[in-house]
Amino acid sequence: MFLKGKTALVTGSTSGIGLAYAKALAAEGAAVMINGFGDAQTIERERAQLTEASGAQALYSDADMSDPQAIAAMVQRCAEELGGPDIVISNAGIQHVSPVDQFPVDRWDAIIAINLSSTFHLMRAAVPLMRAKGWGRIITTASAHSLVASPNKSAYVAAKHGVVGLTKSVALEAAKTGVTVNCISPGYVWTPLVENQIPDTMRTRGLTRDQVINDVLLAAQPTKQFVQPEQVAALALFLCRDEAAQITGANLSVDGGWTAA
Ligand code: NAD
């Protein structure tokens, strides 16, 4: 349990990749603050399981990642009630699929706020706390779409490219402080985010569900397999190790070879 005594804050961790991050960190003894939306009983069950797994306290924050004040308050609450955060994983994300001329302005604004600006607000609040301790790990969840584009995902691709630039910039600022800042860029991971975009893609491209899965989603992924959330979480855990102290400002792909093509 190499993270005993450490505190981790993971945004968007009531589901999918975020929940896998939280479970992996708790399994190594970290006190975890989870965040996101969903059914209250399910979230409480997950929180209790994280406490049991880590042997440390786990907390839940319902902070909305599109609200800068709520993000700052969440980091402050984490510091007051758990200590830290020593590890921050910015992971909350949403998607909308539409050609640019039909892209609803409110969806653009929401994707930029939740997928990009929330990461800035998190870093802004957390970096001083980590710098004071002389140790910290910030991990942002970008995407293969931080490196390459797909049609009809203008906001998502713009936000994810932005996350990489933000990550690199803050990595340089923190380079001498014991704080590393890295990006993980998954390919297609089988989570509700992927599942939920299937109906939109079926509609906009006139395809069946099987065609969307095999010919659209996995078309770009040479292994022809979805990435598993636990495989993404395993890389995040490695980044928290002392052996990873010289990895900073990196954008690390876990994409079945997608961006090698
Ligand atoms: P998911 O839909 O399973 O989970 C998203 C999480 O974000 C949930 O916990 C949800 O409640 C939370 N969330 C959404 N809006 C929020 C808000 N306003 N405030 C707080 N929390 C909010 O999605 P996922 O697939 O696990 O995606 C997680 C991250 O990984 C996202 O940033 C996504 O862009 C990225 N990603 C996913 C894939 C994939 O194939 N699933 C691939 C590359 C990158």
C-alpha cells in the first residue's frame, strides 16, 4: 500500500474511468475524495467500499465541474477534512456529437467548461498546497482526441487539445517543486461516455449500433479492443510512484495503437 498517508481527489469518479482511478488509489491506501453525479445510494455504496479498501476515510463531493467556485470549495474541503490533496486527477468529462454548424452553443460552452476549464480551476487551487508539501501528482485525463481529431467532435477535440497544453505549461511551472503534471490519453474505453454517444453517432451517420461500434469507434483502434478502465488506472498509479518522479509534462497514450497510425 504505497499511498498510505496520501490523499487523492478524483473528479468525475462516480462512473467509468474516474471510478477505476478511485478504486486503484484506494487499493494502495490513499484517502480518496470522489466527485460526480449519479444515484445517491450507489455513490454512497461506492464511497463506503473505498473506505473499506483503503482503510482511510473516503469522501464524496457533489461539486459541479462547470462551476469554478464549487471546484475551489471542493479542494478546500478536501484539504480540511482529508488533508492534501497530494494527488489530483482531473477526469470529469462530457461529450456532444454534431457538425460544427449545428453544434449547440450551450453544449460547446459546457464541454469547454467541464472538460478543460475545470482542470485549470483544479490546478489553480491544488498546486499551492502541493508546492507547500514538496510533493504532488497531477494527472489530467485527455484522450486520443488530444492528438488527432474526428469529425463532429469540435468542442471535445478542442478541449482535449487544450488540456494537453495546460498540462505541459503547469508541468514546467512546477518542475522544481516535486510536483509532476501529466496527461493520460486513452483511446476508446468501454464506459457510459462511449455507450451514450452511440445513439447520436447512429443518427448523424445513419448507421446501426454494430456498425458504430465496429466501423466507427474501433475503426481507429488497431488492436480492435476497447481499453479497460483498470488499464488506464494502472498507469495513473505508476505516475504516483517515486519511480515516475522524472515523468512530467508528458501526454501518455493508452489507445491500442490509435495515434501510432
Ligand atoms: P463517464 O460518463 O463514465 O464518467 C464521467 C464522469 O464525470 C461521471 O462521474 C459524471 O458524473 C462526471 N461528470 C459529468 N459532468 C460533470 C460535472 N459537471 N461535474 C462533475 N462531474 C461531472 O465517462 P468516462 O468515459 O469514464 O470518461 C472520463 C474521462 O475520460 C472524460 O474526461 C473523458 O473525456 C475521458 N475519456 C474517455 C474515453 C472513453 O472512451 N470512455 C476515451 C478518452 C478519454
